[in-house]
Amino acid sequence: MITLEEATRYKDELIGVLQEDAHNEERILRRLDQIRTQSGIQVYAALLLILTGLAFEESEARRHWESILQHRRAFAQQLQRDIGLRVAVLDYFVNVNRQLTNPRIIDLSVADRQEASSPIDPHTGLWNARQFLSALQKETRRAKRYGLDVCVLYLDVDNFREINERHGDLVADILLREVAILLKNKIRDIDMAARLAGEEFGLILPETDRMGAYLVAERIRREMEKHFLRRDIDGRPIAMTVTIGLAQYPEDAALADHLVRRAEEAMHQAKARGANTVGVFYRERRNFIRYDLEGSQVRIRIAAAGETAGEGGGGPEPRNISRSGLLFESDGAHGIGDEVMIHCEDSRGQARITLKGRVVRVEEVEGQAGRREVGVAFLLEWEHQESQITDFLRRGGLSAG
């Protein structure tokens, strides 16, 4: 029979399961079974011991939990309103099973408030985004004081949405936990790994220059690729990969949140070139000649992916274009990672091309409140599209800026 000490070690994770989707009973049961498989803990016995103080063998606890869910449905139907899990557990053991003579049951709303203040992400065991930013602020202050380097890695699991849809939430949660374990195994004690959002992770690498951070990022990328090639479902490899962006303090940004943003921009730049790679942020990325659009006869219209670009003024104002991307100014709300459609033609209508792009940089225009400079990397959808861009630039009569 499980002890209170053993159960308490998993308290936050178990309570977190109940808070994830309290109305989805099937998901709750799947998540509890997943925790039991991964940890070996008597998960139902632990949950009831935490909630009620009553100790049961695991098989009996599972029967009680299924009865509680059934009681909750009947209770809700009788009252014609939803019944919270806390109320259902309390009523079951007081009025149905009658094992609680002096009710002492945890208030899940209090547990939820405690969870919200926790620095740990309950799903992966890594630090959460709030703690990550706080730690990075401390590291940048320390780096400034002692003249040290600090690098940030921004990691995104490639095509994770498709993996989730194909294999389901349960498998997706397990895969994210494996990503977290691999990250922790590949960093030093002074480094910090965190889950920033969804399938996005961050690493703080103190006292590490750009080249050292790049080597760490490459090692992590290769290890992820190697690990998930060996992982299979129904005999087929998952083949999950990651794309990583890198930024360095203070060269790329002096503020912690800006540094994270630069690393994210580098990650999106890397994704634009193809997944499963490492991108390094540099303030100037002139891999190709940029062509100044001011005064040119080329017309470029920009719209969000899936929308039609409007004609006339008031919209985004293109500034320059190259074989790899476009720079424009806009009063609109553009976020890193947003996809846009770019429609280009010359004044005679003889040269036309439509491109898909991803926003990789957004910066405020100095002295113009609400005005932003937006950098877009082209997403080339077929092999010869880059040569089509070059041909358009030539036929459009653009001159190098």
C-alpha cells in the first residue's frame, strides 16, 4: 500500500492532471495510466490518499475512482448542472461509500493557484517560461558585471502538430517528456532548460560564446534526430526532429526578453531554410544582395496567409527585397512565425510571382509609435522557385541597394 510520503512526491503532477481538462474523463484516465507506466507509482491509490487521506490498495482505488466518475455523472444529471471533481469525491465518500466521517479533502482551486505559482512545468519537469525569463535576467546582469558571455537557444519540435494529430495526446505528451529528458542530459549543471510554450523549449548557457553554443545546439539536434529514429509506433519510426535558434548577449540584445526574441527569430529563419537545423542570429543577414524598392516600378502586395492582398495605400509598405526575403514597414500586428503571401509584379504586368513567407523579425521604427519594420523569409515551395525570384528581380529592372 502506498505511503503518504510516496504520494506527496507526485502531488503536483496528479493534481495537475485533474486541472488540465476536468470534464474529459477519458483523458484523465489516460493521463493517470501514463503516469503509472512511467513512474511505477500506484497512481489511483496516491490520488485518493492525497485528496481524502484514505489509504487503498491500487486495484481498490481504481474501482473507487471509476465509481466516483459514475457518481459525478449521475449527480450532475440530478442537479441539472456540472459537478466538480472535488465535490463528487467528497459526496461519494461521505454519502455513498461513507468512509469519511471527518471530511478533509483538498480544495482543487487552491491547488490550482499553487500550481500557477510553481516554477516547474508539470508536464515535462522543466522550468516554466516565467522562471526561465527571471533566470535569464539574473544571468545577463551577472554577465554585464563580470564581462561574461551568455547564449540562449530556442528549440522547436518540427511538425509536432501533425505528430499530435496522427498519434494522439497521450503519445504527444510522452514525446515532449522525452525531449525534456534529452535536454537535461545534454547540458551542464549551470545551464538551464525550460519549456516555454507547447512544443517550444529554451536553454540558457552561461559563460558560453556563440561558437560554443552552436556546438551545444548541434549536439542536441543530432541526439534528438538519432533518438527519435529509434523510437517507433506500430513498427514505424517517429523520426521527430527539432530546429534550434541561437542568440548571444550582449551582441544580439541587451535585454533578456529581447534576447529570447532574437533566438526565436533565428529559429524561424532556420525553419524557413528547412527543418532539423540550427540557426544563428546575426543583426545583419546579407546573404544575398538586397534591392531597394523605393521609386521602383515593381508593385508588391502583402497579405496574411489565406487572405487576399488589398490594393492601394494604407497597407504594408515594402522597402527592399532579395532572393531570400522581403523587408516592409507596417502599422499592422505582425508576430514572429506568422505566414504571409507576397504578390509581386512589374508595372507592365510582364513579370509576376507569388511567394509564401514567414515573419522572422519585427522591430519598432524609431520615432514612429506603432510603426514596425517586418522582415520576412521566403518559404520556397519547389526546387526552382529561387531561380524564378532571380528572374523576376532581373525582369523587374531592380537595382542593388
